[in-house]
Amino acid sequence: MKNQLSRKTSNQNDDYVTRSQAEMQRRFVDLQFKRSELEKQLKIVNEVLFSLGKEMEQHFSYHQLYK
């Protein structure tokens, strides 16, 4: 009886460890996906800012020439 109880507890611990590892893996994959999406968004923001900066420079140069 004691051996069965010990085996049952061991199985429960193994199940807990397996579920815990699976959950950590799921979270890891989810965070990698979110990071990838944020990097894509950041790239777009950087491109827009660069474009806006160039446009502002052209606008400033235009006004300096025709003042």
C-alpha cells in the first residue's frame, strides 16, 4: 500500500512537472511571437519617422530658399 501511494505521488509530481514545462514552453512561444510582431511594428514606425524627417527637411529647405 505504501509503495502504491509513493508511486501515485510520484506520478502526480511527474504530471505536474510535465504540465509546468508545457506551460512554460507555450508562454515562451507566445512571447517570441509577440516580440516578432512588435519588431515588425517598430520597423514600420522607424520607416515612417525617417520619411517624415526627410519631408520636414525638404519643407525647411524650401522655406529657406523662398524667404
